[in-house]
Amino acid sequence: MKVLTFDIGGTLIKFAVYDKEKGLIDFKEFEYPKKGRDGILEIISSQADIYEFDCIGICTAGLVDEKKGSIIFSSSAICDYTGTKLKEIFEEKYKKPVWVTNDVNAAALCEAHFGAGRGYNDFICLTYGTGVGGAIVINKQVYTGSNGLAGEIGHIVTHPNGKKCACGAYGCYNEHACTRTLVESCMKININYDNGKKVFEAFNNGNSQVKKEIDEWIDEVVYGLITVTHIFNPPAIILGGGIMKEEYIINEINTRLKEKVMLGYRNVKVISASFANKAGLMGAVQFALERVENDI
């Protein structure tokens, strides 16, 4: 069984081939196409045209109708992407099964079966980058709700009348706790602190101003996790995104969260995701294989 797997994120499109014997091979990254939707379709076709495969698994940013394999809503970051029928387009072109899911749902599925979630039947997964994505895992499966859209934890309102979110609302967790917001704050200190890695280099070099921004941002992260913990009472919350690999971040989140939740909820464990930039790809493979095996 060979699966072509794509991860359509906010800044990059990732690709790999999954081989049952070899795992993920031929990993590639593509810069985000300026042409938006049409550029995405071209990149997928460019790889599907040159590989033999049995099916395609795609994970993507945005709200996804998994049954139809289409994009219900995407922010303006991806031009003309809303309404794109990925499954229909590529099944018609290649006559092979195509499965599409949300990128964070895919990452959660990957962690559940191969990563930090292997020891848990249930957990919450969040990823922090250009926004905040969420997924709810119950019995090793992603819970998607009545019409497939559950888990949009990034749109909990933590700051009424706060920053305007891409969804149109104000004060979403997505805007106040994403890594992008931390980076933007640190760039006011030094224009060169333009990504999470550089921010933490400054922190590790003893920059007190950067530490102040990081500590304030950690509080923003914890505000949302308090709500998540009280609603779901999960044994674990798995946090993804490059910045969540930093030991200081995870330790501080655990400490502050336990200080702020009610007594009966303090057993929750916040842990860093095991998979880095290939979690979505592997999750999309798992999503596709489960459906092929169950003949969905």
C-alpha cells in the first residue's frame, strides 16, 4: 500500500510518500504558492503525476467537510480556497481514493497512534503557530462533532473586545495565544526576532525584555487551557508547534495551569508533541488507511 500524503499549512505545503515497509519517504517542502487555491492544486498534481500510489491522504488548514473532502472555510491567507472540493477534483483526475481532514485533527491522530498520545485513550491536542488549532481525541479517534467541525479551541473568546480574529470575531484565543503574536511582540524589541527560534535564542542569552514577553504569552496560553481543562477534564493535553519543544515553556505551562484550575483537575499533564513537522503527513496517512481498511 502506497499513500501520497500532503500537509497544506499556513506557510508551507509538505509532501511525502508512505510505504508500508519503509514508512515516510521522499519528503519535500514547497513554498506557499502566491496563486492560492490554483497553486495548491498544481503542487498536488505535480507529485501525483510522477508517483505510483493507491490513495491520497491530505490534511489542510481550514474547516473541512471530511465526508465530501471539501474546504468549508479558509482564512484569507489562502486565496480562493474556501469551497475547494479536493476529494472530487483528485478522485476524478486519478481514479483513486482521496481522503481529506483538518491539519490539527491529523496531527492529533498521529500523536494518538505513534507519538506522545500512545499512552492515552483520550486527550486534547493543540498546535500553536500562525494560529491555534485544536482537536479532541476520544478512544484514539478524533471527535469531530455533529457536522465534522468540533475542536476549534482557537475560537474560545479569552479577551472580549480583544484583537480581531480572521474568523471575524474579537478576542479569540487564536489571536492572543498563537506563536505569531509572541513573535510580533518580540519584533518590537528587535526587528530580527522574526521567528520562534530567534526569540528563544534571545531568551537563552538572557534578554530580560524577551523573557517578559514570553512570560506574558505563556499566561495567554494558560488562559485557554484552563477552559479546556474544566470542560473536558482530560488526562493529558498535547501541545504542538516548534515553540512547544522548549522545556521552559512546557514547565511553566504545567506549573501555572495547576495553580489556576480547580482542585479536582490538577492531575492533567501538559506534554510536548512527539512529532515535529511530519505529524500532519503521518496523521493524514493514518486517516486514509483507516478509511481504506474500513471501506468507508
